[in-house]
Amino acid sequence: MPEKVDLLLTGGAVVTMNAAYDLYENGAVAVQGDSIVAVGPADEVAAAYDAAEVVDCTGQVIMPGLVNAHTHVPMTLLRGLNDDLRLDVWLGYLMPLEREFVTPAFVKLGTRIACAEMIRSGITSFADMYYFEEAIAEETAVIGMRALLGQTILIFPAPDAPTYEDGLILCRRFIEKWNGHELIQPAVSPHAWYTATPELLRACADLARAFDVPLHTHIAETRFEVDSCREQHNMPTIPWNAKNGVLDTKLLAAHCVHLDRGEMYDLEKAGAGVAHCPTSNLKLASGIAAVGQMLEMNLNVGVGTDGPASNNDLDMFEEVRLAALLAKTQSNDPTVLPARQALELATIRGAKAMHMDDVTGSLEVGKRADIAVVDMDGVHNQPHFNNHADAVYSRLVYAAKSTDVAHVMCNGRWLMRDRDLLTVDEAQAKADAAQVAEEIDAFVLERESSPYNKLVLLSGVQRQESFEIQVKVPIADDASVLAAIDGDQLEIVKRSHYKQYDQYFMFDRHDPDAARLRYREDEFVNDAGEVFQARSRLTLIGEEERQAFPNAVMLSRSRFLAEADRTLRFYREYFDPMAEVEVHKDRRRWRVLYQGTDFAINLDDVTRPQMDGYFLEIKSRTWSRTDAERKAELMTELLELLGVDPETAVTEDYAGLAFAAM
Amino acid sequence: MPEKVDLLLTGGAVVTMNAAYDLYENGAVAVQGDSIVAVGPADEVAAAYDAAEVVDCTGQVIMPGLVNAHTHVPMTLLRGLNDDLRLDVWLGYLMPLEREFVTPAFVKLGTRIACAEMIRSGITSFADMYYFEEAIAEETAVIGMRALLGQTILIFPAPDAPTYEDGLILCRRFIEKWNGHELIQPAVSPHAWYTATPELLRACADLARAFDVPLHTHIAETRFEVDSCREQHNMPTIPWNAKNGVLDTKLLAAHCVHLDRGEMYDLEKAGAGVAHCPTSNLKLASGIAAVGQMLEMNLNVGVGTDGPASNNDLDMFEEVRLAALLAKTQSNDPTVLPARQALELATIRGAKAMHMDDVTGSLEVGKRADIAVVDMDGVHNQPHFNNHADAVYSRLVYAAKSTDVAHVMCNGRWLMRDRDLLTVDEAQAKADAAQVAEEIDAFVLERESSPYNKLVLLSGVQRQESFEIQVKVPIADDASVLAAIDGDQLEIVKRSHYKQYDQYFMFDRHDPDAARLRYREDEFVNDAGEVFQARSRLTLIGEEERQAFPNAVMLSRSRFLAEADRTLRFYREYFDPMAEVEVHKDRRRWRVLYQGTDFAINLDDVTRPQMDGYFLEIKSRTWSRTDAERKAELMTELLELLGVDPETAVTEDYAGLAFAAM
């Protein structure tokens, strides 16, 4: 007596991707509820089950839904916005835009577009990392895809969290809400070690372990990143992440382009997953990951498209083909990453990398019904050879296209039938996206005429983002300050003395706080009072975000630096500012340790415009609100120690003061 | 009064790829006969022309048909047959198969499948190189695509030419017949310098110049090839080709993966085109061509898919995207080969590389109407940004798919409308291809159980192909021979002496000429008669093709060599021969020059099975029938000089003689 089931997919070549790589040339898959209840030869399965719905897959391949192991789905809305740029310029271009546009509604729309594209490409599971991950989860669950979703946490102000502590709180709430959901696996996503402090990494690892959820982060994407890690921490990236607890989690490490064998071994030992993103790594000139070596060590490598701003699509057929091709040239061996193994990366091994292989990645009894049915009759995939079992993998990996995918099911629910999307209103999503694109176009076009873009066009820039607590106090006399500095409560780390000649280009006469460009000549002065070195730099100072603390402010601002290798006259003509402000000052500077904390003290004599007395500035870098509060308190103590009344602090910077004095 | 024309494509974004990169956001193209008569803003063109047919392209891109600068179209019929192999194994697998199956009918069918796929991918022009190019030309012209077709010429026996001289004759006839055709540009295609003699290269270059047609060849595909060239000719590949006249032609050089800057400069100076084949180069682990450098020198680089046996598709959208991505990582600079320039490689620059830019590659008045119309509304290509002019190139290169191509026209004739192919019966072609695949499957499955495949599976092989003229004479006594060798008519280049212990595995008892496997131990003997060195090798000797000359035969045969690192017992069990023949002999060998020509003389004393007297063998490598005739004459003279009667020559080899003696 046949058992009743919901669905029978039958007559196709079933590519199971189970441990034995079982293939059924004329096979069938039976589905009951959200799960697979049978996989095998068509006649056997048909005899054993009586299905409410039977789908004839003759001439097609029935395979596991593909697994996209690393992406940033909302970035579909930034697709093709700015290509062919250097990473720093690209980030400089993108990040302010993200801060302007990224909202829960934005990420939901981006998720919708991405899911539509991914379903069309046969993907049923993906690993994401972005802002407002809560909204991404809601949208993904409604559409019905499976996902590992990581709430991004980093030291810079994010669209959804001004500090990383806010990010951690958001992430904990996100996990509490979604953990155990049938489709959504929440995760902790510190963006990367280089946008984290050790405390942040540690806190993320603790959070991931506390809830037994994966941790999804970027590691070793660029040579520069790895060099920086060695420089800053005297070790490569995996040991540094390990030292901060990251390898003690269910880790999914994206990119891993620049690892040595020891690091690969450590990842394998830690049971970590790697998301290999070949298109993104090529497009940003990051390099080619040594996937062949990783697989020799049996590392769980998946394949990811990365975000559509660096790809520019979410096509796993393209991605897995590229992975298979690149691995051969990377290892100088055309037998590396053959078709079957490449498909494994895009299915079961990708699921392992995401720590979700208990539910997806292969067609096996007991797993969720995550299935793609692929047409094989396109002229681009003719003829079919059948003299060896691996021919079907060759067809799928080297010749099939995402547009060959006919039907997609996730968790037992149809998401696409005969190329019709069933859970996304694609036309509406496209119209909504067009609207967003129009707004972004307007924003960008306005910025086109901005000093920022002109600076980029001129010479390229380096980006610096600072998050600084500071206080500035006018004082009549420097004697008490100098005496206190030489006292025994401060440890002086470094002294310097220089003359600064600043020319500020202002672009908005009515708002002295708006973005401005500074042309600065620094003359370094030795003990004998002689200038021994000079340099010129351009700095574009973004609009500041200020947060007040007692007697101090915390500033978060972005700066774009460029060597100034042309004359002031040239820059004046080129940038055509609305106004200019000149500030000359004599600066004595001390880096000191007070109560074990690092501060910079500037004692400035402003000579142009002539200002009476001196300005005392105390500054310190900070990464979090709690740290800023503590430093604000220490700075108040420090002002008192230097004999200065904290109540007399001013908040304007020199350009503002000088502008007011004009 | 508007001028009457045949066709107006209007309302789309016209991407002209002309020298100014003109774009018309709402543009139109007017076509009369085979040519473009207007390109411009839609309203202007509509006002000026009254068209018999108007195609509304709103929301689409109207662009030049893509140019596939290097392929082997009949190899669609070998797609996916044998992937993920080393080049030597791959060739060893493929070449006997080509000899078995490649006929005019085969190449026509393969061309049909390829053209269907290429038209679907927006390609209107391609550069091919294969056997029976005449048949490819006929099929291509009927289908209506534009092509540069090169008749392959090489020193090995080809399916359509037993010697290269036959190939040259075939090529000349091909050119005479097709030169001046509106779609087909015939070309001369020496396969590569390493499958050519200097005379062959020179003859090809002369032929190309005589008819002013392009010369299409493979250059610098692998590191091994370049190293071999330096070793054999003391120079890299471009100078060697230049030395033999190849750069004095309208050259299209495929691959060019391993060139130095000087070679690139020489190509540029020669006005040569380069066909960059990124997928093929990755898949065979050949490397990544330095396209960024080539473009800095303004070299005419096009993009090619290569044959579908090493790709495995003919998708120029994939190919140009990969070219753009790879160039960035190859040069460690993400700004290299930006989208617009990448598209240029796939259109006008590709046409220049093929020396056909006078008629195709861009949408310009006076050029032939080679046009692709591409849908841009797929969800994978949303949203559209318009804040800079290059956005459309980003969409086309980084996100569009070949399946987005809606209409294709070549030479003013529609080849595809709304994805319907108008000049290929795709269903019939697919059915025919399935039939061929079945035959190949059967051939391969039979071979599966063959010593060849067993040898490949065991250890991989090196392939050698020889084309040899030889004579063998039994003699009673060696005295007159030894005296003559020491005489003054021969110049001795090298002497050697060794003992050979051969074990032949026979797989067909009834045909001693059939393929056999030889296990050979060579013991090298010094002047004192002591063995000073030994080696063991396996050689799979293919069925010989024999051609008789007076007193001599010309043999062409393929051999597959492998180091024999296991015991005879192992090989006996593994290969399970039907019969074995043992031949031991003492061989004295001289390499001599006679009348300036290189010959090998063997004086063999066969000790097992014991044979009376000696065997005298004279051999020489040859590349052509004329050369073989000349050498056969010289060998007759040489036999007389050695005091041996030419009339007593035997034709059987030692295995055959021993087999007969058993």
C-alpha cells in the first residue's frame, strides 16, 4: 500500500550530492511537508508513494538547491553604481551613500530583489551580513528562502548602530528573536578583525558561543589586510582571530584569499567554514584563494557571490564555474577542483561551511526539501555524453546557465515553477528599486559637483575614519600647563613641535561645520628652533557628527587624505571654493599617558588670524560610548591637573573660530 | 521627404562602440540592405527615414553583434566529453577520437550547434580554426553569420590532410573559392609553431600574403610551449614566428598568455591581433594573459571562447566578464579593463584583431548591419543607475547574461527574433548531435577497456606522434656494413650501444599490426662492454598507417610513453594481454649525415627468439610526402653504399617477426 505524500518529482536525473555521490539517471524525490522522504530510482519511489502532486522532470536534473555562502543581499540596490574603482575609493564612494540611504525599508527591498535573482539561479540558502539584519530576516522568511543572517558589528558608526555596543545589543536581540526559526539561522557578524577591537571580537565570539549560533566574518581578503595584521599584531589573520576567540565559534570566514597552510590547518581543526568568493576577489584585485590546498586538507569550503556591488550578480552557476576554473590556474594543475567537487562546494560543502548541513545541501531522506530542477536541453549544453558518471557534473558546472533553472523549492514550498516566481512580486520590486535608484542618482549627481568627487578624480584618496573625544580651551598663559606636563603625574611618550599653515576651502558659506577641504603645510621644528622637514597634504573633512559629554565632545568624522603635490594656486582654481580661511599656528605637541590612557596634548599659538593667548587641546581616539565617557572624565581631571578650568571649553574648531573672526 | 529604408530599430539605448563611444539613450539605427545607413537619436532618425519594418526596442540596448575572436566551432560535438584532465592526457584522449569521427558532415553539424548557441549569445562574427574548414564555411554562410575561417595546417596527419602539403593545397583552394565572399573571410591557419616546421610556417605566411588574407594561429598558450621554443630555437615564441614570416601577415594570434613586453610591442608594430581566451586558459591551467599591459600598448586584443571542448560553452557575455575580472587581478589593479573597454574587446577591438573592422564591430554608418538587441529588465540587472555615462557598460559587462539577448541580425538579415532562431533548425540539430554523441559514447566505452585507457588511468602518459620513413634488411654478416660506416661517405654524429629487452603485450591475436604495449628495458653499454645505465619504459604503439615507397615504407603512428616504475609482473596482471612476445637484442646505433641528411642506422643482433645474422635498419623522421620520397631514394643509395641489397628488405617489425617465429 503506497504511502501518501505531498509531492513527487520524477523522471529526471537525480544528483543527490550525498556522501556517496549517488546518481539516479531516471530518478525521483518524494516530499512530505518540509522534508524529503525518499530519493531513488523513479520506478521504486513511484511504487512506494502516492503523491498529491506529481511533477514530471523528464530530461531535467533534480538537484539540491544551491548554497550561496557569502553575500550582502541589500546591496542589489547598489548594483553597478560604481565599478572599476580601487577598494579605498569604492568604500569612500559607497559608505556615505549607505549612511544616507540604508534603512529597514531599503534592506527589505534589496533583499526582495536579491531573493528573486537567487531563486531564479537555483539558490535556496544563503549567508548574509549587513545592517538591519532583522528586516532582512523578516523579508527572507516571508519569501521562504533559508538563510544564515549575521547582524554586522563594527567600530565605525553604522546605519543601524552608532557604536559597536549598540550593534552588540541589536545582535543579541536579533538572535533571541530568530534562533530556532525553521528558515532563518541568526548569526553574529563582526565585519572583520580590522574594523574591530580585540574587545569587540571577544564580545562577538562570546555572544555566538552563548547562543551556539555561527559567527560570520571577513578574513584575509587582501594582501594589505594580512600585512597590516602582521604589522599591528605580529601575526597573520587567523592566529589573531583565534587569539580573540573567533575560532572557538561555529565560524564562517569569508574570502580567505591570503592564508598560509598553517592557518588553513587551524581553520580545519576548528571545524570552520570558508566562503570562497572568486568573482569579488578578482574584481577588486584581491587575489585568488588557494582552494585546491584547502580541499586537500578537507576544509569546508563553500562558494559565495559576495554582494552585488562587487560582483555584480548573484548567479551561483557563474560563481561555481569560475571557482572550478580559477582553482586550476591557481594551482597550475587542470585536474584540481573537477566538476563534481565544484558542485559539492556549491551544495553540501557550502552547507557545511554555513554549519547548516543537518538540514540542507544534499537530497537525502530526512533533510528539508531544498531542491532545484534544471533544464538540460539548451543548445549551449548539447550534446550529452554518458560514457562516464561524471558527465552530468560537467554539464552542470561547465555549461549550464542559471536561466536553465525551471523550478525551485525551499523547505517543501514552491518558490518558482516554470520560471514564475511564486513568493516575490518581481514587477513591483523592480519598480520600487527603480525609484530608489533615481533617488541615489540624484544624491550622486549632487555630490558629483562636490569637493569629494573632485578630489577622487584628481588623485585618488586614502580614507580615514576617526572617532575621537576632545576638548579645547583658550588659555591666557602657557606656564602652568608646561609646568604640569613636566610634573610627575604624566608620562610623556613623545614631544614634537611644528608650524602649521592651513588653508581651508569652504564650500558652504552659511554652514562652517559643513565639509571642507584643508590644504596644510607642516614644518617640523627641531630643538634649536630650525625647520628640518616639511610636507603638504590635502584633507577633505566630512561633516562631523558630535555627541556632547561633560566638558568635551565626541566627534565622529570621515577624512580623505591625499598627498598635495601641486600648488595652492592649482587647488584653488580646481576646487573653486566659496570661501577660504587661513589659519597659521605654532603647535607644541605631547603624546602622554595619564592613568595608563593615551592622550594627545596640543598647545597652540594661533598667529593668523592673530588670536590672543593659547589654545589647549586634549584629544584621544575612542571606539565606544562607554570608553568615551571614561575618557571624558579623565580629560576633565587632566584639565584640572594642567591648571585649566574645564568650564571655559569651546566647541568650535580653528576654521570655525577663524571664520567667525573674519 | 524621408528616405525609404528596410528597417528601423528604435527606442533603445544605442551603444555604438564607435571611436567616440557615442551613446544614444533613446536612439535608433536604420538599416538598408546589408548595411547601416543611420545611427543617432530616435527622433532624428525617425524623422529622416521611412522604414518598411520598425522594431520597438524600448528598454533594450541596441549594440554591435559580439565578436568571438577564437574558437573551434565543430568541437561543440565534443563538449563535456572529457574535462578536468591534463593537456597531454586530454589531447591523447581527443585526437584519436577526432581522427575517427571528424568528417565534413561532422563539422557541419558542429558548426550548426555552435552557430545556434552563438547567435543566442549575441555573437555575429567569429574566428575559427579546424579541419574541413570548407564545410564550416558552407554551413556558416547558409546560417548567415560572419566568420574568419582558417584551414588548419600541421605536420601531423589531420582528418582532412595526411601531410601538411595536402593541408596547404586544401587551404589554397579554400581561399581561392571563398575570398571576397560577403560573410566568409578565408584564412591560413598553421595550428602552431610547435606543430610546424620552419618551412611550413613560411609556406603559410607566403600563402596568406599572396592572397592578402589573415593568418590565424596559436601562440604562447603555455609556459611549457615558451620554454620549449627557447630551448629549441634560443628565442621566445614571437621572434621565432617573426623569423618564419608569420608577423608579416595579417596575424591573429590566439592565447598569447606568456609574452614579454618586447613581444607585445612586436605584435603591435606588426598590426597583429590577439585573441584572449580567459576561460580556456584557466581551465587548462595555462595561466592568465597580461591583457592590461597589451592594452597599454594599444594592441588589438579581442576575446575568444576557444573551442567548447575547453570552455565548455560559446557564451561571450561570460567570456568578456571573465576577461574584465581577470585583468584586474592579473595586474593587481581593480581599475584595469573597466566595463567599457571590456565591451570594446568583445566588439570593435575584436573586429580589429580579426582584421575585419572595416565591416563589423561597431554601429556606424557604412558598416554591415551586425546587431544585437539585449533586454535589460531582468531582475539580475536591477536597478539601473544613470548618474554617469558608463553605467550601461557596467550593466552589459558585469550583470547581463547571454540569455538577455532578444534579437540578432547579421549583414542586414535577421538570425534571431524574440529568441527564435530563424536560420538554424535547432531541434533537428540537437537530435542529430545526440546521435553523434551516442556513437562517440560507444567508441569511448569500447576504448575504456583498452590498454590505452588503462595506461592513462594508471599513470598519465606523454604523447608522441611520429612520421617516419624506414627500411629493414636482414643480413648475414656485419663486416661490410661496419667498414662502410667507417668510410668517408658518411659523417657520424653519434654512436651508441645498448641491449634492449622488450616485452610486447598483444591484445589481438589475429592482427599483429594492431595496437600493442611494449615494456622495454634499455641497458646502455660503454666501450668496455659494461652496462653503465638502465631505464624502463612503457610505450603504447598505435595502429600504424603505412605508405610504401621503393624499398622502404613511411609509417605514421602515435605512441604514448610512460615511465615504467612498476614490475613486469604488475603490468602483466594489470593489462591482461591476450598474448606476449619477448624480443631481446643487442643494438649498435649510429646517427649519421648522408648527403647532408640525418639518418639513424641500427645494427641489431636479435638474441631472443634466436635469429640468425643481423638486421640492418635505416630510419629518418619526415614531415611530408615529398621529403619522404627524397629520403627513400637516399636510403636506397645508402643501402648500396653499406653493401646491402635493397631488394631483400622486409616490412615486418620485430614484434611481428618474433610473433611469426613463435
